[in-house]
Amino acid sequence: MFDEAPRNPEIRYGTNSQSDTVKEYVHCLNSTLCTTERSLCYLLENYQTPEYINVPEPLRKYIPGAPGLLPFSKELPTNNTSMGRGNPKA
């Protein structure tokens, strides 16, 4: 299931000779089946409020303490350079 990425370049393990009949591929845990960035964006777009993130019920078991709400802990900085203003020192 998690060996789609190593099949094309033939990344295998445990093969010592050409007489081995079973190919054992390594398993990659690099999100080849699900893009984690897009999944995180989906959660933020659909479950974010101005005060907290409402954690969907199926995902709560993966967070320590299984919280239903994740409050924001910091205010957004006012001198944020990612807002398109560029580098102020340049």
C-alpha cells in the first residue's frame, strides 16, 4: 500500500542475489498517498474560527488529550513580511 513511490526506481531491500523470486520494496512514509499540505489547508479553511481551530471528531484521537478546540496562542505579528511588503531592510 505504501510502496508506490519505490516501485518505479526499484528501491528494494533484502535481495541478495538475482535468484530471489519475491521483490520486497521499501515503504515510504513521505505522504505519497495524501498531500499533507493540502490536507492541512483543507482543515484550516473549513474548521478555523478567529479564536480557535475546531478539531474534527475523527482526528481528535491523534492529538494528545483529544481536545475539541485548539485555541490560538499568539497574535499575528504586525511586521509580517509575508504579506507582500518584501524585506524592509532591502
